[in-house]
Amino acid sequence: MIAEAAEVLAGAPATEELPEAVARATLPQHLLMAWRSGIPASEVLRRLNRIVGSGTPEVDPGDRLESLLGMDEARAWGLAVARDLTDYRAGRIRWADMDKAVLLAGPPGTGKTTFAKRLATTCDIPLVISSPQEWQGDRDGHLGHALGAMQRTFREARAAAPCILFLDEIDGMGDRARFDERHRDYSTTYLNGLLEQLDGLQGREGVIVVAACNHPDRLDPALKRPGRLDRVLGIPLPDERALAGILRQRLGDDLPGADLLHAVGSAVGATGANVELWVRSARRRARHADRPMILDDLLAEIRPKEDDMARHFRHRAAVHEAGHALVGSLEQPGSVLRVSIVAGPIMGGFTEHRHEPLLTREMVGRQLRRLLAGRVAEEVVLGEASSGAGGSANSDLAKATMLAVSAISALGLGTARGGQPLVWRGQPSPEDMRLLLAHEPALEAEVAAMLEEAHLQARAMIEANRPALQRIVRALLEQGGRHSRGSRPLRRAAASAGTGA
């Protein structure tokens, strides 16, 4: 009957079916919420599934927050909200006593959308999904149409309350301090429209907003002020145990008893999305071989076979990451959390250091030396640096440049010579950097001096401790390509660094 109603609304039959559990839970207002003029019946049913599906009574325990791995802080917050929502619906607490919004920040593929879905399932309430890009994609993207689409989304959420409203890629709203002059009026009005909706002037009781982004630093500060997206939860890359747990969940009944922790040992830096791809590909291998899945099917996906060129890159990656780890250990013993050279999801590997919540001028210098240490290690051991130390906005060189510019323009922590005035000029974004440095020679000169000084200091440290560097390289190559804080090879190398051993 619901499919027939969608056909009447859309003027053509649907080519997809609505799950029976969703159909049983659908109310007339849900169907009206899902319908939009001009969209086909199948899209009506897909929207209906998003709106109602998470609140259906037949729920797999694996789809709840309790089984979500790799994001402990977010899971704890979600479970607390679910408990408070139960009390709110029972009249034991007021809406004002609840957390009403959260911003999830983390790399792509780390499960931000999955969190929102599981939160809705755990709370047994509908999930409404949208994004700034979807609003701007409404018809011709005219400001009035985009704002209208935004308002419809919030009306849907209010009509479905209590519900979860998930706003994906929210960093697409931007920051007023960085808007291009040509589009400033459009972007400012668009952002103000979202601020108005979040403030709930038309009433937002029962609507819990979960926003997600990859770059929280690109958000306008007004979006994160109290009463809006005032709680920010970081969604990190999963560690080895979380990866193994996610892998076990995805495998289901396949490979019982397999040592999955060992299987993912060289894949630190992978995400839940990578795990899903591994399992899907491993099952295809087994299916095409007309046999049950075996562990080798999975390992072939996690650890692709290396040829001579791959081994060359792996050795260079080991030298690069060893440089980061060595300088980090020399600067701050115990600060290196994980080191990895991953021949898969993150080809070049990574070195994770303990986060420093505050910075001084000396700490800026320390971070610059750590960031440039991988490049320096390649120069010292291999004779020259590679493009792996530069390139994208996430590269070591880009991060070091961004840190140096920020230290001068936003943090008041420039060089002791003081080439720039002590004035706050705003936190630059990667998009700002090229024009900012090109148009301000004095700033570019001071940034270049900071980077050169850090480069020379890192080189002196690595040259003085080259045997320790080589031991870290060997350990990474011989033992699966990853080490965590406290691992024996890394601890021994760090302890011997600076002693001439």
C-alpha cells in the first residue's frame, strides 16, 4: 500500500521494494516527509527508509552503539544520550537537561555516518539525513532554493521528533573569515540560515543534531558556540585491537578462531571502510575459487604481494617514519604512540605522537623538527628526499608550513627575531596559504627561516644518532611494519639515541 501511495505521488511505479519492517512502522506523516515534487517513487521509498528505518523494532544487536568499536569517546557520549532520551520521553527530565548536538570530527572512512545510524537505532528513534551539499543541489542552487531545502530538512526533523538529524560534511558551510569576496554575500546568508535553524527559534525540541566533518578547523566559530554544535568529539583512526574487532564483526561466521590481531598488525592507519573492502574482496576470492574463505584470502587483501618496486618504497617509508620516530623520541621520550609503514590503506605509513593541547614557541620548533624529520632521514640515509614528504595539504611539508604561518599570524609565536608584528590575523586554511605567502614576502621569509632552522636542527639530531635510526628501520621492516609506544625495538633505539651506541 505504501509503494502504491508513492506511485500515486510520483506518477510512476517504484523499481525498489520497501522493507516490511519499515512499512509496518510508517505513519502517514512519514510518507509526506519523504515525498518531494518531481522525484521518482523509488527515491520516495529510499527517503522513507532513511526517515523510518532506524526506528523499526527488528534491530540486530550488532547495529547498536554498544558494539561500535574504535571510537570510545563518541560511543560513551551516545550511550549517555540514549539513556537521557529515555528519561526525557518518560517525563523524568526536561529537554533543556539533555545534550542536543554534537560535532564528529575525523578522517574519511572512520565511521561518522555509522555512528549516527547506530545512535538512532540505540535510541529507537528515526534518523533524518542531509548535508549542505544536498541543500545547494536543490534545483539550480539559487540561495533561496538552498535555504528552502535546509528549512525543509529541519521541518522533517521536527515532525519526526524525537529523532536524530545527521548533517554530513558540515565543514562545507565554511568560515566567514575565509569567504571569497565574490561569493561572500551568498555564503554568509547561507551560513546564517543554518545558525538560525540550530538556534531553534521555531522550536527544535526532540531533535538531536549530529554533524560530521573532516576538517573542524574550517568551521565558522559561531557554529561551535554554546547552544549549537558545542560538543566536539574526535573520531580517530582505529588502533590494532579496534581494527581486529571491526574485522571480526564484518567476518561474521567466517574464519572462526583466526588470529585477526596478527592479520591487521601491518595495517595500522586503515579505517572501518578499508576493513569492509578487505572482507568483501576476500569473500569474492573464495567464491571465485568455489570454496570457503581461508585466512590467506584475507591476508592477500590486507597485505598485497610486494614486487621489487614495492620493496623499494617500503624501505624508503621505513627510513622516513624512523626519522619522525627518532626525533620525536629525542625531543620528548615516550611521546611516540605508533609508527607504521603500511603497504595498503596508507602507502607511506605514519608516525603518531602524543597531542600537545597548548603550544609555546619552543613547542612549535619541536613540532617543526618532528614534521621535517622524515624528509631529513631520507636525505641522510638515501641521499635525497622524495615527493612523499610534500605534495598535498596533508603532507609533512604542508603541515610544517601551515604550523609556521599559524604561529606567526594567529598564535603570536613567531621567531625570536620578530619579523612580523604581534597582531592576530586569523587562522589560515590550506586554501589561503598560496595567496597569503605569495603576497606577503616578509611573512614568507620568516616562515622559510623557521623551516630552515628546524630542518638543520633535525638533520643534526639524525646524523648524531644514525645507528639508532637504522635499528628503527630494521625493526619496522622485519616485524610487520608497525610499532606502538613501549614496543621493544622502538624503546631500545630511543634509549640508545644520543649515547653514541
